[in-house]
Amino acid sequence: MNRKIVDSNAMQTEMLRSYLSASPNNYAVLNDYASMEAYKGNTLTSIYRSMEIASEFPRQMIVLKPTGRICALLGRNQGLLRRMIDERQTREFPTFCKRLQAARDGDTYFQAQLLESGRVANWQMDRILESAPILPGAIKELRKTFNPEELKAIRLDEPFPQSLIEKSMKFIIDLTFYTFPNHPSPPARIRSVDELQNTFLFRHSVSTFVWSLDWIARGCADGVRPDRMRNDVVDVIFATYATFFDGLISNDKKAQRIYRAAQFILSMLTGAKAARLSR
């Protein structure tokens, strides 16, 4: 079984159709932000386009629980992915596709349901937009913590000096432990480092750090439009989800860079743990 997170920008692409048609064991994994992107705006136009390919392969779609609930999941390795999946919505996805077609054919009852989902999606995306203007300043402040040697390594994608490795881990840990008490639904308990690394909030901190370095490497974020920052926030979420599954289907090069770098950091942490245990 191959399960890949699908970015909203890939929902209407031949890339997704080719992946799903290549094997019945290839599954596309949808999180709530993929749904929000599909519903937002002109819902009764966008949702049909976004779900057209998914509707061709309804039994190869996996629907996840809302991100808020996933943030609250414990980090036990056993059954981790199963706990993230919304089994009912996944099982009923073929029925959803039939209702989607009925709405497209004029069923006003199902159209009203879609419009309500669109209203909620627009509200959530507007909330992200409201916080987006503070992000360039946060990147600027992070940049100040790096010395010229560290900035050169970031800019040229060179191996990190030890000082930068230490600062990176400190930032990730600090951000994680800042997020836990300030998040509306953090995990109830963390019993080990392994469980911490399996939480969504920790992996999101890793992806957020990588995203910040990506901006620092490619120039300053000052003056970037809030809607572009909002798109970046969603990219970080997709990249975070991809670290739990078998990769990311996306047309966005930045999202792919964030995913690959975050996955590398997580694999390095796993490798460091294995090395300690083998001593």
C-alpha cells in the first residue's frame, strides 16, 4: 500500500490521475485543508473541479480527521496512521461523490450542504489570513540569530556547521514547547522522545523551521502579500502531513522542498537514536 498526501494544487492534475490509475494499491490521502481549499471561494464551481479526479477513484481516497483532532493524538508509534484516519468519512467517500454529482445535477438540498461547508472553509482561511502579516517579522527575527557562517550555509545549501545544528534543534524544541500549552488541543501526555517526535505539533515545528530557512535562503519576506503568506502556512501543513505518510503529491516546489528537508531532519533524529542504542 502506498499512501501519499495530496496538495490542493494537485487535485486537478494528471499527476494525481496517473498515480491513482497506476495501481489499486496507490491511495491519495486528503486532510481538512485540501477540503477547505476545494470549498473556498465560489463553492459550487470549485468543489466539482477539485473532486473530479478523486470521484473517478473513490475507493482509493483516504480522509483524515480534522487537524485539530490530529494535534491531540498521542505519539505512540503503534497504530499512529490508523488513529489519524477518519474511517467513517473514508468508507463513505463513494457516497459523498454520488451526492456531489447530484448537487452538480441540480439537487438543491446537497447544494445547500456544500455551500455551508464553503462558508466554514472561507471563515477558516480568513482566520489564517489575519495572522499572516506577522510572519515576515518572525522570519526576520530568526535570521538575526544566525552568524555569517551559518547564513552562508543556509543560503548555499551547504552542510550545517555544528553551531547551526544546535540552534536548529533549540528552535524546534522551543517552538514545540511554546505551542503545546498555547494550542487548543495538544496531546494529553508525552511519555518519551519518540512519542514527542510522532506528534503533529512537533513535526509541524520542524516544517515551520524548514520553511523559515527556505525564506532566509532565498531572500527576505518583507513586503510579501498576506495571501502569499497564508498559502505558505497551508504548504507547511501539507508538508507536515506528508512526513507521516509516503510522500507528497504537489505542484508546489516550495512545499516539496519543505517536505523533503523536514523528512531529512526527522530521519536524522531517528538515526541518531539508533546510533545511541547500538553503543
